[in-house]
Amino acid sequence: MSTGADAGVGQPDFIARHGLLSGSSGALAGEVAERILTHDLRTVRFAVVDQHGAVRARALSPDAAVSAFSNGLDFSGAIYSLDTGNNVFVPAFAAGGGFGLAEFTGFPDIVLVPDPTTFQILPWADRTGWVLCDAYFANGQPLPLDGRGLLRRQLAAAARLGYDLTVGLEIEFSIFTPEGGPLAAENAGFTPPPPAVSIFERGYQFLSENRLDSMAPALDAIRDALWALGLPPRAMDDEWGPGQVEISFAPMSALAAADAAVLFRSAVKQVCQRRGLLATFMARPGLANITSSGWHLHQSLVSLPGRRNTFASGQAALSELGMSYVAGLIEHAVPSLPFAAPTVNGYKRFRPYSFAPDRVAWAIENRGALVRVQGSPGDASAHVEYRAGEPAANPYLYIASSLAAGLDGVTRGLTPPPPVEADPYAAEDLTRLPTSLSAAVKALDGDAFYREAFGDTFVDYIVMMKRGEIGRYEAALAEAGTADSADEVTDWEMREYFEFF
């Protein structure tokens, strides 16, 4: 059996030297090291979530993995220079790496610090472990572009006010059957043609038991993998479109929920891939008869200590504090959109009578509103559902942006505008949601609130990255001689998002 030591990994005692051990993490790291060795693992994937919500990873030997729990792991900082097409979008060798951050000069390595609370043994991969990491510069400073760190900071701000955020995940995706044989070399490269696919099941029988059963070869395997990971689905539903599925989970603390969303998406894609299927979290694939997928974020503030639901009320659907949280979500709805709907494609969901919102409104139990209040007097589980998110959103940024907005409403004691009583799609006096990523990014760029909450460095980074993405989309439209259309999903979008997400 291995001795569990590889001195060449990371920097000697990086984690302890920089004070990155919490009270229990040292003991947990020791327990994880023991599991790696006693379960005779051959590989441990050290994973970090990039700016797009995609998982980047290195697969380590058991000895290297054990050492990384003390030394950290050297990892290429180049991932923060990559757009959704996996091209470098900044002048990476300029001073500051194109970000204005001295530590990024020269395309350097960063150091990943594994979080032992996230360690898993992957049930679908042979003798393979998995652990999520936080990102640091080599000098021990947290990476300001790391979304997991950003969410931690927002949660710390909430804790100082006496709150934690509870989140329920409800995420849709679609499964397809790839066609064709071996990959041709010309179908590789940056943003290659999307694979030809056929539908996995016929769809258009909403919540059909028969349709659900027809997808059992994939869904049973996904279910079993999630159970093995300690993430049992609360519900698995057949949605409208062909091969479209919604999976929801019981509420959990916000950081755990974001981590769960990351692992859930990896599980779905990898379990399907190993069965010759393709799962995508792209919001609106450009295929005939396909319907859009969304990610609805259920949320409530609980008290610290005690974890009492502060949104519950004996007299109303939502407490006064909960209504102030709603007011914050409404006030910051437009500039928050690049975090909830970060792709060009995501804005093609926002259409009337699609069950996706198209204007800024809240309502009680109305699925056409941006913010849906779910509760009634005496309901201990009263909460709000934010409905603008797309399944490809970065979980840390999506949750952090909602929390920041809602907390602002709470701390300022805001009151929301009147709720929509009937059809939100017919309410002409409401502010429309942006119909393009370009308009949403413009709103974020000029927004003082998120610049204060997240910092200029982070907001400038997101704006620069997204404007590069928009520019490439617009160039593709110009080359094709077509105009941007909410009704047309382009070849560029399919190349950019279909497999990547």
C-alpha cells in the first residue's frame, strides 16, 4: 500500500503556512487521506469551478492527492483566461495577465486548496475520488475571480447580519442520442460542429409516467449515482420537450447547494456519456421541437443561530422580512441577469407564455412572474422562487447575486411594488427583462450596487469576458448575413454551448 506522500505536489505545508485550515478541516483532511488509501483508489480528481461554472480538474495519484491536502495543488491559472469557446480572451502575457492583477503576469500557476467536506468517491468511475477546491495565488491570497470564494464572502456578510441562505435546486436539462461513428479530425478544434443527435424520447406529454419510464435507462443510472453521492433527488419529472427532465432536491445551505449543483451537472453529463448519450444544460438547443430549459432557484433566509425560517409568517404568505428580500430581487433584477443567464442563448427563453419570465414582476404562486412567492399563512416552508436562471449558470455567481440583492432589500427595509394579480405577460406597465446578453451586461457594467458588493475587479472581469463572447456572436451573425433573432438559435450557439454545457 502507498505511504501517502509525494513531496513534489504544491508548496510544502502551503495550507497551514497561510492559515487556510479551519477548526475541523485538518482532521477531515486526515480522514479523507485514510479513505483514499483504504478504498484503494487509483485516481482523485481535484476540481475547481471556473467563471462559466464548468469544472476544470487534474487527476492525481493517491500519493499526490494525500500531499495536496497539506501542500495544495499547482494548477494552471490559464483557465480564467478562457471564454466559453475555450479561447484565450485576454492579452494573457501582458502585465497583470490582462486582468490588471500583478499575480497573473506571465500565465502563472495558482494553488488549489481542497475542501475535504466535498470529497466523494465517484460511483460511475473506477476507483476514482473527487474533491472541490478553492483557488489561491501562490502568495496565499484568495483569487478574486473565484466564484466559490465570492459566494463565501456573501454568506459571511449575511452571517454578520444573523442570517444564512437556504437554497432549493430545481434544474432542467435535455438528453439526446448522438448519431454517427468515430469522430473525424476536422470535427475537433475550437467550437467544433455540434454532434448530430436524435431525440431520446418523443416528449410533449408533460409529467407522463410512460415518458418517464421510457427514459429509465438513463434516469435510473443518474438517480443511483446521485444517491451514492449523498444527493438523493427529491423529484425527477418528465418535462415538455423531447428528452427533457427536471430534477429537484431538498433545501440545503447555500454553499452546499452550489457545490451540489456542480456535482449534479457533472454526474448527469458523465453518467449519460458512459451510456452513449449526450446530456446538455444549454438553455435552448437549436433543434426542431425542442423546448427551453431553466433553473429555478428557491431561497429563504434562516436565522443564526437556530435556523428558523425568517420568511414564514402566521398572517401572510411571506413575512415582512421576506417581502423586503423580494424587493431587493426586484430592484436589482436587470443588472443581476448576467449571473443568472450568462449566455447569449439564455435570453431566447424569455418569451411570453413560455413559463419563463419576460418582465420584472413578483406574484404569489404565479409561474409567469420573475419572482414567485410560495407560501401561505402559517406555512413554515414559505420561500421565494427566482425563475430567470438558465441551467448553464455558474451556481456560485447565480446564488451570490440573488443573496446580495435580497440582503440589500432586507438591510434597507425595502417594500416591493404591488404584485401581479393575473397575467404578468399582459402587464404593459412592467419593466421588460433585457432581450439580449448585451443589454444585460451593459446594465451590470453601469451598476453601482454589484460593483460595491462584488468589487470592480470582479465585475470588470465578467463584463470584459461577456463582451468578448457577444462580439464573437455578432461577428458570426455578420459573416452569415443574418440578424439576431429571439426565434432563431444559430449554429454559433450550438457550437459554443451544446456540448460545453
